[in-house]
Amino acid sequence: MSENSGAQATNQSAQVVVRRAQARDAQAIADNAVSFEYVLPNVETMAERIRATNERWVWLVSEVDSVVVGYAYANPFRSREAYDWTVETSAYLAPAGRGLGVATRLYTELFSQLIGLGFKQAIAAIALPNPASLRFHERLGFVEVGVLKQVGYKFGQWHDVAYYQRALVEPGGDTTRWL
């Protein structure tokens, strides 16, 4: 989201919509500098990522009064087949979406769609320090399963990354969808 997304929302009656991301959302999403990428992807690259993610997993956006203020998506956790039922989730929120429950609505809908697709576990990788993100994930049922020390380098400093895990459903059940 761009800096033009506005200040923190104070209007509790704002119209919040969560929907599948589309190529037209790429501009709002590409204007975000929170990833571990050194060079931000251009709009075309972001549009392709959205398209590719929505083919097998889920990418959602949240709008407040028709302006994209957040997004959440799931990607494969690892490439080996044994991990096919586990996803890595990510969520980002612009200041204009804060205080409206947008992030919770995004993740709740993301989890619902992932369960519908047969996924069992969600993993979140959180660059540290980020106490707000840690609290958010814990509120949604994630538990810390480990911290990787100094594995990400950005803005002239090394960052630890915490790994959090949440069961989407109880282990077991149908695994035939991949066969």
C-alpha cells in the first residue's frame, strides 16, 4: 500500500470489504516496502504473482471505502510433496486499515478458504522485532515454534525471523486431492 493510503482509520462505520485479489489491485500492493525484497516488484510482476497465487492458493485484499488497505495470501510452505497440506501465510496492513478489524477479517477469510481447499496447517514467518504482529498472530491461534537468528538482511541490519504455526483443521482427513 502506498503512503497515500491515509492515516490510521478512526471511522468505525467505514465500509470494509474482503475479496479475492485481482490484477487491478497490483498497484496498491506493489507500493509496499515491507517484504525482504531489496527491489520492489513492479505492477506487472505483482499482477502475475496475484494471478499465480490464486490458481492454487489464496490472495485476498481488504478495501475500506473502496480503497485497498490490506492484503493476505498463502503460498506453499516447502516444495516437497509431503508439505502439500501446509501453507505459509502473510498479511500486510496500511495505516488506513488499522483499528477496524481488517487484519482479523483478512486472516479469518483466508483460513476459511484454505480449509475449503484442504490445507491443514498455516505457518507465519515474522521478521523481528515486530511485537504487534506477534500479538496479532497469537490472538488468532498461532504459537511460536522457533526463531531463526540473523537470517534476513535489510536496511543495513540483520533480522531474526520468528516462525509461528496454526492448525487450520485437526490432522488427518482426506489427502486424495493431490494424488
